Amino acid sequence: MAMFEYTALDTDNSVKEGVLDEPDKAAAARHLMLQGLRPLEIKAHKSDRKKQFSLPVLQLGKNKITKADIDFFTKQISLLLSAGLSLDAALRTMRENSQKEAFKQFTWSLERDLKEGKSFSQALAGYPYFSPMYINIAKAGEEGGILPAMLMKISEYQSTFQELKQFIISASIYPLFLLMVGILAILILITTILPRFEILFEGMGQQLPGHVAIMMVVAGFVSENLIICLLLFAAPIAGAVYYLKTPAGREKVERVSVKLPGVAGFVQALETTRIFRTLEVLVKNGVHLATALRICSGIAVNHLYRNLLNRATEALKEGQRVSEKLKGEGLLPPLAVDLLAIGEESGRVGEVCGQIADHFDQELRTRVKRLIALVEPCFILAIALVAGYIVVSMLSVILSINEIAG
């Protein structure tokens, strides 16, 4: 597909200008004629940027639709629709007030889809930025005539998970900074300080203790081959990252993570919060529980949870209760499954799912705080032990030389 600028006449002989996304000029001309326009000129669209933008392909850098753009889009279009604007007018308003070329093209493309007769949810389905949950809630809002309210619900849902994500990132910054500073300090000590002591010891002609001699050899090798040592240090990390990106690697890690003490609780709380928060939003807004479970299986990170939700969906279609299917797997907390069973009996599944999500969201935050509180002193202790060992070893040798000289 390519972008074409056109100038055409409508039935009143008024000049119309715009941009079309078509395979070639002939297709663009046919598109205009089907709309009752007579093309006067059709030419390749020249973007203000160096690279041409073509949806739904994403470009790098500034010319890219990001998650923040979609969050902004959701909130703004909800507010504009609530103020009484039509969808076309809301999209046009956002496009006119945006400074980002990619976002302008995106809203223009959505507006074009609406003019071609697609519903809002059908138009959203043509773009990779929108999850099945997003599209289903938008569809429920269209069918119920409450699209602005449903979009606001989606915005609240996105804000909740963005807040949780930012909490985890913020809590991790200080320990990671502490680790990096400690590694840098030890590296400077090995590559700068120890080689000077080695020259001093060689000049005195004293026999060094075995562990100090080994340390000096290692320090000399690292200082002389720093780039090679950094590559050797980074190679296992890069290999592990590459392995984790493969399907087999992800599956292996996901299986281990639900069994590893300490990590299993964190994974369980995270997946439970994600699943039941999504169920709450979907079920409360009129999406059938079977469809909601299928959508949740797509947003679960761990494949074991995805398989569990797929089995629960099939069980529900066969007339079984979802809670009974989830109980025997051991992946979800017993409390969550028991509360879901109560919700099924009382017909308040959406409300109960919200209570479950709130409870495990708080538990997840508590687990993160405890983990950070444990990691920080461990990092400090490890760095202190390594640096302390080096310093004490050097001081002991210096003191022993002074005693001999005395």
C-alpha cells in the first residue's frame, strides 16, 4: 500500500483534497469515483519527514505509535465523545491538535475506515495496537450506546496496570543503581589500584601469599585485556537473553518460575492480578464470561496460565463451573478460586473478580517491597565482601613487609 494525495471535484463541483492509502494510482482513482468524486490530480504523498509512513507498519524513532499514544488516544476520544462530538469530529480534533505525524496518519486512517462503513470496533481490529479486550469492550459500548463510558473504563484499566508497572520499575531502580555502582567500583579497584601495588611489591622483592599472587595475576590480566574480559562477562548474559527469547527458552523459564520458591509467589500474584482485573472489566461491561476467559488467555504472560484459561473456557461451554476447573490446577491461589465460586453462585462474577484483583494487586506490591528490602542489603554485603577482601589482602601484605623491614 502507498499514500496518494488527490484533488477531486464532488457533485457540486467543489474542490476536495485529501490523502488515500491504495496500492496504486488506478486503485486510488477507482476509490474516489466510488465516493462520487471526479479526480483531477493524484500524486504520491510526500511526508514532511524523511521516511514515508504507511499503516499498519510501524517506523522507528519519533514516527511510531507507542503505548503512550494509545493511552492518550483512549482518554482523549472518551472525553471528546462525552462532550457530544461525533466519532469523525473527535478523530479530526485529535489529528489537528497533534504534533506527531504518525499519530495524525493513524487518526486519519481510522476516520477513513469509519467513512467506508466500518464500525469503530471493526476499525480498531485492523491495527495491532489494540488488544482483543480493548476491541470487545468498544464493541459492547457501541451495541449498548455507551461507547464513551466504555472507553473511559478501558482508560482506567490501562492506568491501573501502568501504575503497577511504574511501581515495580521505580522499586527496582535503586537496587540496580547500587549494583552498577558496586561493579564499577570493583572494576576500578582491579584495573587501576591493584596494578600499582604489583609494581610496589615487585620492587621490594618479597614473596607474596598465594591468594594475593593469584589476585594480582587476575588484576593484571583484566587491566591489560579489559575489552576481552567485558565481552566474556557479557557473553553469558547475552546468551541467556537470546535463549529466553526463543519459544523453548520462554517455556522452560515459565515452567521453572511457577515452582521456584520465592519467584512462584510473585508470578502467581502478578498473573492473578492481570487475569482477574481483565475479567472484572470485561464481565462488568457485558462481555460473556466464555469470551472474557478467552481474551484473558491472550493477555496472560505465562503459557501455563494461558492453557489453564483455555481449558476453563471449554469447560464453561460444556456447562461446568469455571471455579471447579481452575481449582485443581494449583496455579491460581485457593482464595481467588473460592471467591470466584462464590461469585458464580451469587451471579456477581464481575464484582468478585474486582475484589480478587484488588487483593492480589496489594499482595503483589507487598511482595515487591519485601524483595527489594532483601535485595538491597544482599548487594551491599556482596560488594563490601569483595572490596573488603581486596583491601584487607593488600594491607596485610604491606604490614608484613613493614615488619620485615623493621
